[in-house]
Amino acid sequence: MTGTARQDHPQSSSMEDALFANAILGGGLPAEAEWHLWEAGLSYHLDGVAESHLRKAEALAPGHAAVLIGLYRFYFYKGRLREALEIARVCLEKAARENNLPSNWRDVTAGDAPFSRYEEIGPRFFLFTLKGYAYLHMRLGNLEEGHDAVRKLLDLDPSDKIGAKVLLDVLERMGKDDDG
């Protein structure tokens, strides 16, 4: 799903940015895996066919950023949020490894990587992945986990280049709506 499906979604630009990180986050994608990603995008409307292509790409290039992002986007746009969250967790582990960060996102500190430098693709991939992780937890009703992840994002990126404050605002509004 390398940019062929559902680019009208507001999260698409961050995922497209993450695709750019491909070279840094795993090297070249085998041609056959790339073909399966392309076919997944073309068959997006056929859930089983698209998912089959994504899984074949995954088998050919396990753990590759482009494949993981394709899986994430597919599950996210299909409303299969629990599956998208599982892929987000895998991406967080990968981003932590690739950036030599602690394996638990809660243990990452602002000094561990140049998070404030938006042009740094590896740290940016970590931040966008954590943002997706936070958002999915919020959508699934795990508000405390979502809030903790948003707070971590703002600690790592105090200038909020990736837009985590929007998620915090949503959480705060939800609390106010509950008060009546």
C-alpha cells in the first residue's frame, strides 16, 4: 500500500513520510515484496486479496518498514484497530532497535535521540509510531495508555512537530464532556 490507497486520510502524510524512512529503517525492499505491496494497494477494496498480498510481502521481507507500514495502513483504514495496534507495537520495537533506544517506550528520554530535529528520519519514525500507538489506544478506549503515550510524545518533542497536542486536546475534551 505504497501510497495507492486512501491518501485522503489525514494520517496519510505521516505514513508517507515514514515510507521515506525505508532506506534507513531496513534497506532495500525485495522486488517481489514491493510487487505484493503494489498489488495490495490495487486490490484494497478486496479485503482478503489485499491482506494476502500484504502477508506475502511480509513473508518476503519480515520486519521491513515499508511492509509494516502497509499492514498498519490496511488495518487502520479498514477499521481493524486491534490489528493495527499490534502492527504499531511491532513498529515501536523496530524503531527502538533502529534508534538504539530502550525497548520500552516509557523509558525513552529526550536525550536518547535527536527527536526535536524533524529531518532525523529514524527518531521521527519512532515519534509517528508512538503517535499512532497513542491514537489507537484512545480509539479502543484505553485512555490511560493513550494519555501516557501522548505525554511521552510531548516530553520527547516539546515543540510538537508531529502534532501530539491535538490528541491531548481530544483527551482533555473527553474529560470535560463526561463532567456534564
